[in-house]
Amino acid sequence: MDGRVKDSHLTLLHEANQPPEFGRALLSQFGFHKDYINLNQGSFGSLPRAVSEAVEVLSAEIESRPDRFMRRLYEDRLTTVRERLARLVGAAGDEIVMVPNATHGINTVLRNLTWNSDDNIVGAMTTYGAVLRTQQYIHDLPPHPKISNMKLAFPTTHAAILDDFRAHLQALSRKPNQKVVAIIDSVVSNPGCVLPWEQMVQICKEENVLSIVDAAHSIGQQVLNLGKTSPDFWVSNCNKWLFAKRGCAVLYVPRHNQHLIRSAIPTSFGYVSPEDPDLPHTPKAPNFVGQFDWTGTIDPLPFLSVMPALDFRAKLGGEACINEYCHSLAVKGGKRLAQLLQTSVMPEELTANMTNVVLPLPIPPSFPAHKLAEMRTVMETKLLDEWDCFAAVFVHDGHWWTRCSAQVWNQLSDFDHVAKALIAICTEMRREYCV
């Protein structure tokens, strides 16, 4: 039993050599309530029934003989997962390890680097909140490296982003042996905009800057060739767009940088100390894969769920087929939503499978931040409890926005429903908060 997808939950799919039927026909392949409309795949992901069933089979196998599985089978299964993911992202199998989520991966890199007081950590105002706090934590610890975050406001263009990014790096005061580390989003969380991250990585190389790519939304949504792009570090969640179980992400570190990752987090049996005796048949530093294969007892199911997730995606027609549908729907759905809300949509250059639309809800000058947070909570509650749907709502650059994720079970009418909900909710917000 290896957890591969069986056909019991794929009866609505066409044969592999025919185009799959996306939209409403695929809803039964997921566990949603019949009335729920989900336009928020980007936050937590949703597990297909086929993957859930395969995970149940794996769980039964593990629990039938726990020691046999964990001691004798798990490492080989995990290696198969890593190798298959490596092929998907264009990397070598020994450059890929599994971590619980992208934030964990970013922390692993930042906490392993050796910092000096003159070093700089470069992010952006749109960097994911937990990563911004990690930046701050690294700065708060001696020797207190500096933080230099560039302003990034949308809508904009890829050309402008690249110009601003290079200018920001070049404006930093540089000294010999000074380290500059840039944290780059492949797709920003809010708003859900695609950045020209491959070109930003190249700029980092030209400017002698280490690149850490927070690709939380990349795998399953973008075509990847990490061997060609060659970021210094890269991490992506497998639960968001790849259909794996929550608690599963992939960290890429090319061989030439693996010496910088001295320890997995938490430190594992695989850690190799400079003081360890150099004995035959013992791991040699940095023992990158060995450190991450076993960081203590965890539930192995999220990592192993990658295999049935990839099998399921293959039965849907594969990566290109899935993303062609999702991107097309995101573009059409964004235009439809903007038309119904009588606002504007983020340009297609910035759109992968998430679309961002301005809400008809003004923000008065000097409006208190705590009131904005309160309004967001109220709007989310109304979407969930009164309209039985969800799309992200947030403030960016002085405007309220919604971010809608397009997935294989969605269709244009889902955007119509969310538009109706948002129109009603924004009307209530304007009245209740006098905006």
C-alpha cells in the first residue's frame, strides 16, 4: 500500500486522454458542504476526496504495524515524495526536503544564517506578516542586523517592480563582506499578485545578494524550473494549490548553499557538529537531507499525501491543463466581479489563479486601524455565516480589496454569488461605520 489514488472517487472524470470536465462537475470530488461556495483555496487549501481516501489507507497501514512502518518504510516513502517533487520543480532530489509550512522554511533559513550588525534583510511592505515578524525577531537578537523593506503598492507593473527592486538594493550602504539577504514573494499573499520573482532572483545575483523566495503559493499554480532560476533558497506550501494535506511544504536549497543550513529546525539526530569525530560510515556535514528526514516523531501523513495529490492532478489532466482552466477563470471572474461591484480589477500581468478586485467601500483619511481590523472581522463573519461562502477581504494601499482564488471546482456563477454577498455587506459596512 503506497497511498496512490484509486478510482473510486474519480467516476466523474473523463478518461485520461480526454479533457477533464472542470467546474460544478468536480465539486463532488471534494468534501465541501453542498451549499458552500469556496473562492479561497489560497489560504488553507482543500483536500480532494481521492487524496483523503488514500491518506486513510496510509493511516491504516501505519497503525497496523507502527514500528515496522516508521523504522523500515517511512524513509523510503519520503525519499520517493522528495524525488517526485524535485522533478516537478526542476531540482535534484537531494536539494529538496520537507517542512511543515512555508513560514517554517523561511525561519529555517533565516535562523541558520550567520549575521553581523552591518548585514541587511530586505523585504517589502507586502511580505507575509509572519515573515515580517521573523525579520523583526532576527533584528532583535544580537548582533541586530538591519531591516530595509521596499515599498510595494498595487496595481503596478512588473517592469516597475524590477526597477524599484534593483534601485532599492543599490541604495543600500555596502561594506566589504557585508551580507544582504532579500526575501522575495513569488506570489504576494494580499493582494494575491504575481511578482517577477525569477528576474528578481537574477538581480540578486548581479548585486551579490542572497535570495530567499517565499513561494508559498507557487507549487501547483506556476511552472517551475528551480535548476534554471537558481534561487539561493526557495520554499512552497503543498497544501494550498497542490492538493496535499495541510502541514506540508517543500524547501529547496541548491547543493552549493547547503553548508549554510547547519541545522534543521528543530535540530535532529542528523545534525553534524564540527566537533564530531570523522569516523567511517557516519554522516558528513552538512547532511542536508539527513537532517530533515527525521526531526522527531511527527504525523507522516501530510508529507506522504503528496503522492496521491500528484496522482489526482494527473487524472485531472496534469499541471498545464489545471492551471489553464484556473487562470482563465480567475481572469474572467475578476472582470465579472469588478463589473458587478462597479470597481476595478488587478491587471492580468499580476494574475495567476487569484484575482484581486477593489471593494465599493471607501476608507476615510485617518480612519483608525483598529476599526479597519474590526470591519474585516465583521465582513468575514457575514460571508461565512450569512452567505455561506468565502473570499479574502483586506486593506491594501488605502483601499478595501477582495482576493478570489479560482480552482477546478469553481465556475463563473461562484463569482456572481460572492459579488452579491459583497455588495450587500459593503452597503451594511458603509451604514454601520459611516464611511
